[in-house]
Amino acid sequence: MRDRDAANHLLSQFDVEPRLLVDRLRNEGPNELLLDALALSSDPKVRAILCDLLGFRKAAAATGLLTDCLSDPDEHVRGSAADALAKIGDPTTGSFVFQKLVATDPSPGVQRMLIAAVGAVHYEPAVATLIALLKHADPSTRGTAAWSLGQIGNAVALGPLEAAVGAETHAYPTQRMHEALRTLKELSQRP
């Protein structure tokens, strides 16, 4: 903790004008202050907002605390932490994000954010799990898995994606599957 007083002062401002504060914090103030406030906050809504801000800023120094937030009791905090890790895109977080993914979060929204995060950090060991998720009952989960497969760029996903898009009946996953196929085909043509 670098400056507990400054972090507590920041947290007290969330009670006064939260929207104005969030708008200001998108671009102002050191990331360390946001990290300290996140570590101190007992309010899940504020913790989720701080995770969002750190992701918006692509604050690489936040990855340790954000991975801790993936275990937060509040689903909004977990989802915001997964989204922030995806935006930061640090490959070193892949293993931990993947562990959370295969543990299956009880919140479908958090689960989809974890699926997106393993793709955003290009975590290759997730490919088999993502391929299996192409058959998930939820169309949004199938679409997110397809997106992540495209981000990871492993050609082993070509066949399963082609089979999945042929059987798909919903627009969102169909679009994501086509995008992933296009990406994978482009990557396979590079020398």
C-alpha cells in the first residue's frame, strides 16, 4: 500500500459524485492510487468500477490484484476483473484465468468474460476447452468461444469451427465463427 490516506479519500468520493469521478479517473491520477483503493474497498460496486478503470487504462501493474479479484464473492467484481485482464492482454495471466474458466463460475456472464479473457491473452492451452465450448447450450458462450479461438490463432480449431458454423442456428455465434475462421485461414496462409 503506497498511500492509504489518498486511497481512502478517493473511496470517499464515490459516495458524492460517482459518475463525475469515474469520468475523471479514466484519464487522471496514478494507477497506483486505483490499485490501493481497490485493495481497500469493501464495496463490491466500487471494486467493480475500479477493475473497469484499470482495464480501461490497460494498467499492466494491476494484473496481480485483478487475478485476485477473479475470486471475489461478488460476480460483478469477478466479471469486471476478467474483462480488465482481457483488455490488458498480459499473457502471463493466462494460466490463472484458464484455471478459473475450467472451474466454471456460477455466473454465466463471468464465465463468458473468462472465455474472452483466455482468448485475449492468447492462452494456447485453452484451445481444447474452447473447442468443446463451441457445443455449449448458450449461443453467447459459443460465440465467445469462437472469438477466443480466432484470437489465439491455433489452426487446430479450423475443423471444429467449420463443423460448428455448419450446425449453428443463432446469428451471434455464426458471426463470431465466421470471423474466427477468416482469421485462422489468413494466419495459415502466412509464410
